[in-house]
Amino acid sequence: MKRQRRCSPTLGIMACALLMITAAPAAMAGRTAEIPEPIRRFIERPILRGASVSFVVKRVKDGKTLYNYEGDRQLTPASVMKTVTSATALELLGEDYRFETTVEYDGELRPDGVLDGNLYIRGSGDPTLNSSESRTPKDSVVNAWVDAVRAAGIREITGAVVADERIFDNEGVSMKWLLEDLGSSYGQGCYGLNIFDNRIGISLSSGAKGTTPQVTAVTPRVEGLTFHNYLRAATKDSAYVVGFPFANERSLFGTLPARRSGLYLGADLPDPPLFVARYVSERLRDRGIRIRKRPSSMRIEAEAGRETSRPRRPIITTHSRPLREIVRSLCVVSHNLYADALLKTLGRRLTESEQSSFGRGAQVARGYWQDRGLDASSLWMYDGSGLAVTGKVTASFLCDMLTYMATQSRASEAFYQALPLVGREGTVRRMLRDTDLDGRARLKGGSMSRVLCYAGYVDDEDGVRYAVAVMANNYTGGVLSMRQAIEYLLVDVFE
């Protein structure tokens, strides 16, 4: 992969005839000699025939643009949008911000230990409760809640355990997501109360080719969940789940390898707030606390006309890890739920008296960067994760934001450390290995069908840092070939 060095930022723009390429492709006809060699070789690859491409490099210390090819073209960034969500959250919430979850009750707690009322789990959108990325033992927070309820003297609840998820709206998934994303383990909804990454694992076993694989277990168990099973045993693993929020049924499509046991298929948790209420109810019963009514959520209570405004008394408030650790997990594993929860949390800055939403969060994010002097007119956010195909941003905006975070943000180091180290970790752990850039770059990648993008920082051999964004939409080959083409481009520019 190593090439002879040509137009490197280390050598400066005098090493090339023209490095600033801002004209439209039509205007470039007949003038390809003006395009720096690394970019020309990149855009002339067959895989990019008919594709939309953008590439920008800025030197961080002085903001000088060294490469700009179609930098103002609005493209779908996929998970690179998480860099915008993470940076905005660090700026507005602060790297020490923690989500709070409060257990409280209404009604009367009698001397005999009977609570004549409901027990509430009031969420603030914390995406880390019992998360696979948590650094605490499973159920440690839930156990703390149960211990606090017992310590308060409660031995019986005449009402129910109710999830209060109202800090966010009930649109857990973006209206701009594709049908194929709904019900998947990566397309889980985001609510005011979340648990287990809002995911379930479906275990299956298969028989002979052409037969239907059977569901053997669901973890965690979801009461009343049913499956429409259209799977077939075949030679390859190409299965997926489809379903809608709050619907207690999921459809299984595709194929799984024949004559296998221990097969696994990830899916979303249909109704996370209600699941939290059920889960806590079970833990309380395990500790000998009687609960007379079935678990519920504020959405269900409102739809049934049972909402109450009785005053509540807090029992315990627990907190998440600090935001700097959350965005680190968010970027390294590309956690959609974490990103979406942060965007909705940002939306609370508009007004704390109303439920937040993706739209409110996007409004806050765009306004913040516009106020910082960045051109945010190209920033179109419909979620925090980048799963919406209608989400758009430019490479120029990304590099301006990256430069701002490196030079002006109080959370500069937290943001830098959140980005995965190329060749070593996360979704870029296999990228640029055995090149001079191995371990010298921190990049967030993003991919979906015919979309592959990267944005972050690259250090040259002299330790000079650059903000980099490369975006490719509608390429014609496989994702591995596209990634290799981007690797060649970065090596060409920086080695």
C-alpha cells in the first residue's frame, strides 16, 4: 500500500501547482492537471465512476486548507454524523455531564410498609443502563434502586411500577429511517428510559436446507413477544428482523446456515420504558415486595386516561458515567442509541417544559455551530446517529468543526480521545495497518449501502495535526474495495 510521496501537507502547498480544488466537475473538464495527483488517482478509480466524492484537509494549528475537492457538496455521512453529535454534546453539556434516573413514589407510605400509590422510574434518557458498554456489573443500578425501596420501608405497593419516560417524545425512531432498519439491533429506538442498549438477542437452531429455523430463546425475555418466522435454512447467514416501536411482534426474514445450533440474531427491544417497569417489578418481587397492579409506562397511562399529577417523593437518584466516557464508547463502537439519546438531550436546551425530540436536538446543534461562525446551512440532522439516509453534511463543515474542537473547545482532549485510533480499535481497527499512518490517526467511520465516509485527525511524521474528511456516496463496488481506495488516498497524501 505504500507509495512514493507526492503532494503531502508536510511539504506545503508549494509542492503542487494548485491544491485548492473548488470548481464543479463540469468546470474541471480539460483541466485535470490542476487536480493534485493523490486526488486525481482517487477519483479516477472505476469504483467511483458516477459517484459523489468530497475530500478536505485542514491544518489544525492555523486552519489553513491544504486540500479541498468538492468540499461544499452535501453528502450522506452515515455514522460520521456521530462526530457532530459528540462534539455538540461536549460543548453544550460539558464532559462531566451525567444522566440522572430517579425512583420516586406518589400517594401515602403507611407505617406498616404499604405504599398506597405507584412507584415511578423517572428517566432522563440515559442510554447506558445495563448497557453492553457499561463498566459496572449487570443490574448494579437496578439493585441499588431495589435496595433503596426496601430501605424506605416499602413492603407492598397497591399501585404499579410505572416508567416515566416523558422527557423524550414517543417517536423513538426517526421518521427518516428505512424500513429495513426498523426492528434491527442497530435501529433500536431512543426513549426517556432505556435498558440493555434497547436490544434483544434471539437464539435459533436450524435443520435441513429449506426448512424453517426455530427460535429457542430470547434474551432478555420479553413478555408477550411473538415472531412471524419466514426464515429458511440455506448455505449462508443473511437474516434480518423487521418490526415497529411498541408492537409486540417481530418478523424474521432471510436465511441461516442449515443444520446449526447456537445461531444468533439481534433485534430491538419493542418498548424499552415498559420493559424497564416490568424488569424492576420482577426484581422487587424477588426481594419480597408485593405489587398489586401490572407494570406500566406514562405513555400507556396517558392513552388509557389514567395520568395523575399527584406530588411525588424521591427515594434515590442514580447517575451515568460522565459524558466524556459515553462519547468515547459512542464513537469507538459507533453506538446508535448513545448518539440519539445525546441529540434528544440537546433538544432540552430549547425548553425544559416540553418533551424533546430529534428535531429539537437538530435545531440546537445547527444553531450552536452557526453561532460559532461555521456555515451550518449544510448540516441536516434527522437523528444523532446518522442512520437517516436524508441526513447531510459537507466535508468542509466537518473539517471546520474538527478544527474548532481542536483549537477552541474546552473539551478538546475529551473529543480527540473519543475518536478511535486507526489500526488499533473500534470500527477502524483494521484500517491503514502496516502503513506509516498506523496509529497516527483518529478517525470516525460511517457506512451504509453505497456510502463510506471518514472524518477525524491525522498527524504527519513531524507531529503536525490535520483535520480530515473524506466522503463517498453512490460508489459502485464493495465496501472493502472502497475502504482500500480511501486508504490509498490517505497514504498518498500523508506519507
